[in-house]
Amino acid sequence: MPLALALAFVPALAAADTAPAYRDTALSPEARAKDLVARMTLQEKAAQMQNGAPAIERFGLKRYDWWNEVLHGVARAGHATVFPQAIGLAATWDTALAERLADAIALEGRANFNAALRRDPSGTARYFGVNYWTPNINIYRDPRWGRGQETYGEDPHLTGQLGMAFIRGIQGTDPKVYKGVATPKHFVVHSGPEPERHSFNVDVSPFDLEDTYLPAFRNAIVDAKAYSLMCAYNAVDGIPMCAHPLQNGLVRKDWGFKGFIVSDCDSVSDLVTGHKTSPDIPHAAATSVKAGTDLVCGRSYLGLPDAVARGLITEAEIDTSLERLLAARIRMGLLDGSAWDKVPYSAINSGEHRALAQKAAEEAIVLLKNDGNVLPLAAGARIAVIGPNAALLQSLEGNYNGTIVHPSLPVDELRKVFGAQHVRYAPGAPLIDGKRMPIAETYLKVAADSAQHGLKGEYFDNLTFSGTPKLTRVDPVINVNFEHSAPQGFAPKGFSIRWTGVVVPPKPGKYELGFRMVVPRDRPLPNIKVWIDDELVVSPEKAGIGAGNTAECVAGNCQQRMNKIDFTFDDTKPRRVRIDYARTENDRHSALEWVAPQDAMIDDAVAAARASDVAVALVGLSPDLEGEEMKVDYPGFRGGDRLTLALPDAQRRMLEAVKATGKPLVVVYLTGGPISDPWVAANADAIVHAWYPGEGGGAAIARVLSGAVSPAGRLPYTIVRSEADLPPFADYSMQNRTYRYFNGPVLHPFGHGLSYTSFSYAAPALSATRVKAGQAVQATVTVRNTGKRDSDEVVQLYLAKPGDRSNPVLAGFRRVHVKAGGSRTVTMDIDARAQSQVDAKGARSVRAGDYTVYAGGGQPKHARVAQAKLHVDGELALPK
């Protein structure tokens, strides 16, 4: 080597020798994190342990917010592919689809993260990171829980299998750099009631804890290797979960968890204000960190330096938690970069992802009833499309959602499939009496003498409505979601829209008008003005947030509405309407709403039905009624939870009037939680459960109703006849809950779903009919399509165990496609944990005795099944 080159090489080697260990990629993430933490001040450490972690420039640490949501698509971060709500994904019973879906979500998450860093290289804000507080694998033990829509249903096995698939899809296959980090939640025994969640205590039996509430979390941590976990708001046995010994004991010691635990939002401060187990924030922070909660959603851990000064916790204990967090950042490639940094923004809502969203929505649809084979509808049929969910954006989105790029509502998709000339639309009813709803296209026109429904929208690329509009179109309804987004081709917060046309009231009278807005906490209302016949009726100056106008203020998102305006229409003549909307704030939904006289709306629905061959009613609920800790006080709802499972009266009155026309009635439910309505069950000719189906939901509904797709979704929960048949909501005992322990009559059972064809099953062939305890058995099942249509089928395997106090439980499932006249053979493992039972002390073991294996399209009690016998010799205790 030439001398000059050698001399030049020496400083380079010296520089490498003096590089800090945390920059040495040859070291493990844990060793690097330990070195980095050792260089921080105590105040810096505390700040890094809150969800909004600030930058530390001398270490090259960018600002990073750990609060990110991807329940069924990248949420609250702008445009994304919006897949069916989680409970809809559960209805597919398709783990391969769940993994594909999660993989697509993680790719879009990386695209959003990369775009955020291009906008601001100093770091990312809330909702733009690449670790995700998903999936929600709590057991949907009670149908009144408003957040049940976020789960995978009531069965531990179904929940565990789908949860593992989702986690694998999010985290990817590279053991060195995670595509994303999944966070199963909420650990543990958490499923309402919502209004009491910050102080609620559960005295759960050891049997129920091990038998029902823990299995899916064990699957997530032990089998799927989730790298994060979220602790719940509630207490268990008097100890708040974020301070519970189960975290360091069961999760870290017994399950071998190596990742980090995050608190639910403000749940550490709940130790002071809700549970009252800590006298102040320093005590609460110290208690939680010592119990294994590494990261706080909120600011409570800023009390850690005071806790150290008061001897409540050592700095070394704080270091342990922070090392886990920084190791996670390294494993996500946030210090060194990764191949994922090249994912372009065009990955968001790609054609492939849109197709996947529609496929998922189609697979999720459950056909509950089909008397007289009224479905599929005949080509050329004249259809009355009625109901509040026929054209409601929110009931496509669900909650914890992204912004749909091209919303396509069910009524529009039905027009495409059956022909606009064959479809008559009338909303017919609000979701619930007294609830303001977006003014439907039926009552809007671009001009008094026009036949075109909706308002003319002029879109400007400035805030002052200046110059020539960049885009002009007709918007059928004014109900938009621009969270962190804008119409394509426009910049967020940099555009304005002017809508003009006429509103045509269905009858004279007093109407309640208002403008819906969802804006971040403590932010001003958007700049919106509304004129009717040149009278300014809505403006920021006239607005105010008063009693009844703040509907929700949870997790940093507040729904605010302008004060209601009572407006009298003296007649039904068209009235000029103009709306000026200047996008200056990051509001989510904006909608022109009213409460209209329902008798007139019902008359319109009846008229549409009389002029048609069949009525298709899109009814149900919306995420404005059921969800997380909401201030909803309509009859039948409480704090986001439900008091009744029945369809709201306003919608049933519409259905009763339409049924009286004598036309066939097809009811399509868009909902998260179950709807159990005896009148609908008895009088509807067909009932379809479509969930909150995401951006492909409208097309999926139309394709199923037309017969282009044979429905094959299955219920992930039991639909009981009435809430009166259930134990008290706050009772966490599993006695008389879910299909496993409920022995009364039900309206629709867990696992139920009809098809446009028929199937038969051969008896399952077992790899062995007598085994030693702990030995896995393979069950091979052959299913034949005995009908005339190609269709998917969900093969379900149930196991009856000796002396078990439950009904036969789900032990395996597989969704397959079977050609008409053809057959498919699937093989499923029945392993030791599937064979096991739990005793009163919470110990799990495989017991000796006779077992029965059932195979079919549903539960043995409710479907035709084939069976085989299995005998187990001996007993085997299983690990926690």
C-alpha cells in the first residue's frame, strides 16, 4: 500500500474505533440500546418513554410518536386502503387473507412514514410511525360492548388464529428488521363497559382467565412473536393492569416475551384518578415501570425523575424499560435505515390493495336468511334501495379508520350492477330518532329545474375561492372526510370548496339543521358558511360548542358540531343552498345534516317500494352510535355501548311500512355489533350481514345480491334473541356467555352462514383414533359442493371433550373454494392445546377419555356435521 494511502487510512480506522457502540451495527440491538441509554440524562430518558418522544439531535434520534393505529388499514394518517372492520375480517374465517391484508397495511404504513419524513426530516408525528397498536384480540364476550367491532369475535381459537396471521403480516419475515411492530391489546380481561373502564375492576376466576381471556394473547406472544403488547385500562383482582404482576410474571417470565409493553392512553394516570391505587403521578409512573410497562401513552412518565428523587424507583429500573424501546427502534430500522425506506407513496391504495379490500368485503358477507331463495336478485329487477346506511360514508369506514380515496356507496354500486334506471333510492329513516343525518341526495338538486340530484361542487386550490375551479363535479351528498388528506390533486389545508344547488324539503315544517365536524382536541372549528335562500344560517361566528354539541372527545379526537339551527320550511319548494368550505384545519368529517320529518321519509320509501319488484333496506348502526368511550345518550345506547340489541325504532318503522306493500324485503345490516330484532327475523325475506365493510363494501354488497359472488362468511359471534337472555354486562364470568357456554335458544349461532349452493361432508379421517396425551392428531375432511354454483365454504372442526362443561369447541377451520359438483380435502391438526381443558385452579392439561371430532359448515348443534371418535390415554399438564 502506498505510504500516503496508508497514512490516510489510519485516521479512518481511529474514527471507527471511537464510534459509539450504539452506532455499531455489528452489535445486537440490545447492546446498542444499552449504550445509548447510558449516555442520556434522566430527564431525557423520561421524555423518551412517552408516546411523543422528542428528538435528541446529538445521538441522531429523530422525533418519533409511538401512537399509531392500523386496525383495518392505516388509520388517521390520510389516504389509505380501508379494509373491512376487524369483526368483518373475522367473518371471513380466512387466515391467509388476514395475513395478506396486514402485509398490505404494513406496506402502506411504511409509505406514509417515508412521506412524513420527506415533509419533515426532523421526525414523525402521531399516526405516522411504523409500530402499530393493533390487533385488538380481546374476547367479544358480550354483544353490548361498543368496541366489539374491533375484535375477532367471541371464540378464543378463531381470535388467536386471526390475530397470529395479522401479526405475521404486520411484522414481516425479516428477523433483523421488522416491517412494522404489532401490538396485541388490551391485556387482559377487557371488554367494557366503556363508561367505567378507567376505574373498573374484574374479579375473574382462574378458570375463565386461562380458558377464555388468555389463549389469544399467548398465541400472539409465544407463537406469532409479537414484539409489543398493550396493557388495559381496567384492574384485575384489584390491581390496574398496567401495574399488574402478570406482565413481568406470566408475559415475560412464562411466555418469554422480549419486546416492550405500552399503556393504553392515560391509563397510568388512571392509577391516581380512576383506580386510586397511587397517591400521585410519580408513584403511578414508578409502579407502572416496575411492573413492566415500558412506554406510556400520555405524559405521566415525565414524573419519573421526581420518582427517582423520592426513592420510588431506581434509574437502573428505568433504563431497563427504555432499552427495550430503543432496541425496538433499531429493529424497525429507525436508526440505521432499511430497505423499507424506499417504499413510495404510490403504494398507498394501489390497484392490488383496492382489489384486496373488495375481496375481503365479499368474503366477510354473511347470509343469515334466504326464504324462498329471494337472493340472488334477478337481472333487470326493479329495486327500491332504502335505509340510512345506503349512502352513509361512516358506515363504510367503521372506527379507527383511514380516509377512503374514492368512496363508493352501496346505492351507487347497486346502480352500477343493476342499472340506474332500475334503482329507486329513498333514505326512509335516520339511524335513530332525533339523530341528525347527512341530507340525502334525494332532497338535493344542482338546480330547481334539474333532474340531477346532489350539489355542484367547485374545488379551488386556494383558501379564497379565487379564480377558475381546479375541479368541478356533482357531489350527491355533502359528507366528506379529509383527515390529513384532500381531494386528489389538492394540498391538505390549502383548498376550498363551494357547493351550490337547491334543497327540496320532503314536507313543510320545522327542521333541525347543523354542520357536523370532527376536529382535533382544542382546535378551532373549520371555516364553513351555509346560506339558504341567501340567508346565512351557519358560520364560525354563529357556531359554538355547547350542551349536546360535543359528541365525542376520546384519544385526542373530538367530534364537534355547530349549535343546531331550527329552520322552518313553509312549503316544499326548492330552496337555494350555498356552502363555502375553506380547509384550514385538520378536520375529519364535515357534513350538512338535518333532522327531517320521518313520516315524509317513510312515504318516499314506500313509494319507491311500490314502484319496484323488491326492496333492499340497508340498515343497522354506525360508528357514531357504537364505539370507544363515546358521549352518546340516545335511547338504547350508553357511552359507546348498547343497552339493547334491537334495530332502532326509527328504522323498524320504515321496514314495517315497506313490508306492508307486499314486496319482498331484503335487509342488509351494516353494523359492528349484532342486531337481534324479532320483527326483522320473522318478516324479512332475506337478511345479509355486511359489517362496516370498508371501501370495497358497496361493490361487495352489490355483487353478492346479484349473485356474482356466492356468500360464504360465517358469524364470529352468537346473535342471541335478546339482551334479556344474557347475564349483566359487567359480569365477566363466562357462564351463559358465547356459544361455548350459552345453552338457550339463539337467533343465529356462532359459525352460521348460508350459501347460494349446498355442501356435504364425509366423516373426518383421523391420523390415529387412539393417542397418548399430548400427541397431535390430524383430521382430514372432504367437503363436496352438491349444488350448481361455485362457492367458498368454511370447513369447521369442533371437539367435544370428556367431562367438559362447555359445548363442543372450535378446534380448527379452513376456508376453501369448491367448484360446483367438485370436492376439496383439507387436513387440520388437533394439537395438545386444542385437546386440553382447564381446571378450577386455572391449570391446563390434556385429560384421558373419549373425544368426538365434528366436521361441517357450522356447530354440531346447528348444522349437519360428520363425526369421528378419538380416545386419549393418560394425562399431560401443559405449560402456562
